[in-house]
Amino acid sequence: MLRYVDELMPIGEFSERSGLSAKRLRTYAAGGLLVPAAVDSASGYRYYSPGQLLDARLIDTLRAAGMPLAEVAGFLRKPSGEQLDLWARQLRIDATQRHEALERARRLLAIEVPPLGGTDDQRSGGAAMSRLSTASRVDIGRVRDSNEDAVMSNDRLAVVADGIGGHPGGELASAMAVALVGAGFTGRSLDELQASARAANRAIWDEAVRRSELEGMGTTICAAGLIDDGRVAILNVGDSRAYVFRDGSLRQLTDDDTVTAELVRRGDLSDEQAVHHPHRNVLTRALGIGPAVELEATSYPATEGDRLVICSDGLHRDVADEDIASLIATTDDVQAAADELVELALSSGGRDNVAVVVAEVCA
């Protein structure tokens, strides 16, 4: 969590205050040494916090002494005199971990997920288990000239990702996220869903480091999956959202990872002020903007008849929660509900790409 969300600096100002060129700052960000504190989901612009000034100067001093980037990273994780003696060992550990993460990502991409109906019977000893009846729709919107949203859904999982960093990076990042999470999640546990998201984060990060034209790409992700203990697992990074509609009311299951949302939670900004705040598009977390990511994950008991709505901000920024609830309450078919939610966003301006998955918990 940011300590100085209301004092964020664009890269130009941070460059001037730190004494480091913007090019050098981008190099350090690409190396995972000085990852920006926040990123604008609309433009891909990066912002730094005042607390990062000392780190920037320390990194530059160590680089001036000839220290490799990986060794500087090890030192920053545990700055001490003793750490100097551990650098060689730490380098070997880091290299092994990166290799293992990449191999996991390759295996996940190659996985062909088997039909889930048979798997459910085997796990439950033949007893019937819940499933999701899902439908989705993605639309480019009325303003954007490219689509960076992606979805996937089946009878156990619903995922929405909203890419950042501009075309083609955002489009690639969101596609990688839904593919890797979809391949890695089989319904075993919340931990499995989180592991799949971490593998996706590492794969997106490594691809951006490998290909300079993709620098800055990343994506939000929001996923809802049925797990074997009879619960619904919810995972979120960024400002895509998950809602549940039950007993006539709609409840938001995720918290937005944005500067304005954090200011609202802190009591420094009202909901009305947040709508027009200049940092309303700035994310505090996203997949792929660093080598590791902090995940928001939880679960709740699945109840037959629950309706889940997983969506990108192209829906919830243009359509009020009460209008989402009203439409879900009056539309029986999940595909019709997904289509009408997207149409509602388009008729409200369609200022962004729109991605929606509607999923109903069934016996």
C-alpha cells in the first residue's frame, strides 16, 4: 500500500528530484529494482512516490560502483554489510527461481484442461457438485481504436482482464493473463488460483523485459472460481470487479486497487470527488508491472442461484451499481444479461473497452 498516494510524481518530476535520467529510471524499472508506485491504466504513464527517492539514489550509487543489477536487487532486499558476502549465492538462487517460474508458465500454456464434469465426479465420489452457467461479451466501445480486454469462462471459472500499456502490449498482457489462469486453475483450492495468477504475472513481466517494444505492459485481472470445498474463490488485482447478486441485492466482492479508491478508504476523498480526481485511472497494483505481485484473494460459500458479475472498468465506470442490480434481477438468461450489460455501458458513453462475464451457480 502506498504511503504517499496524494504526492505521486510523474517520471519527469521524479527524474529531476532524484538526479537520474528518465532513461535510467526506465532501465531500473525494467530490471525490477525501482518499480513505479502506480500506473495510469488509460495512458500507461508511471508515477513514483517520495519514499522511492532514497532507493533511486542508492541504486545509482551502487551501479556507479560497478554492481550488476541483480546484485543491487539482492542488496535492496536486505541492506547490510553481511549481505555483501551472500551476493554470489543470492544470484544463483534468483536464477533458479526465475527459471522455475518460466518453466511453470510454459507448462501452464501447454495444459489442455480436461472436461470438468468428469473430474467433479471423481473428486466427489460420484456426488453432484455445483457448477457455473456462464456467458460473456467483450466490446471495443465507442471511443478506443483497439481492444485490450479479454475474458474466459467455463463451468468452474470466470475471468476478466483489462490490459494496460497501449496496443499491442495491453492486448497481449490481458490475453496471457486469462490463458494462464484458465489453464492453471482446476478448482482444487484458492491457493491454486493464486499460484496461477502469480505464474501469469511472472510470464507477462518476463515477456516485457525480453521485448523492448512491450515495455510497460500489464493488466488487471479479476477471477471467480468454484473450488472443491464448496466455496467460490475470488481473486483481484487492479480495478476490474466481481459482484454477487443474491436475494435481490448486489454486493461488490473486490476492492479497487487505484489511487482514488485508496484515498476514499482512508477518508481523504469522497466517492463523488473520486469520480473527477486526476488520478482516477491510476492503478496501485497490476499483473506484469513487477516481477512479483500482491494478490487480493478470498472465498465465500457457494449458494445455488447466486449470480456473479465479473467486469472491467468499462462497465462499472459508466453504469451505476443499482442499474447493474436491476438488470440482473430482471434478466433470466445469463447470455442476455451479459449482452444487455455491455449495451448499457455503450449507451452510457462506451468510453472504454467493456468486458463482462455473468455466471450463475447451479446444482
